[in-house]
Amino acid sequence: MAEKKKPERIYRVGDVSASIFVQEAGNDRVFRTVSLQKSYMADGERQYTSSLSMAELPAAIEVLRMALSYVADEKEEAVVV
């Protein structure tokens, strides 16, 4: 069984988090990906989802801004569309 990859950095606002993972693409190329999720309790266990309510969108925007700043500071190659 493959070991679960741990994030390089996590930003949280309330129950919403953005996790940054380092990916290697060969030829010594490294890039970062961002995973957005919300945690909640169900039946006494912590659960995770990528579905957000309108009330959670401000927290999502904030953690994504923090993640963008971090990735940009790591000199990530970025393409703005």
C-alpha cells in the first residue's frame, strides 16, 4: 500500500482548508497543487467534502488567496487566464 502524501502547507479558516502538495513531474520539474475542502463531524467522526455552502465561500476565498500567495512565493510557474 502506497504511503499517503502529506501536504507541504495547510491554510485553514473555520472548517475550510486549502492544502498545498508538491508534485514531481520528472526532469527535476516540481510544481504545486492545491486541494480545497471542508471538514465536518458526522456520527462522531471527522468527514471531508469539497462541497461548500454559500456561507462557506468567504472562507474558501480567503484560504485560496493564502495558497496563491504561498505558491507564487515559491516561484511557481503561473499562467493567468
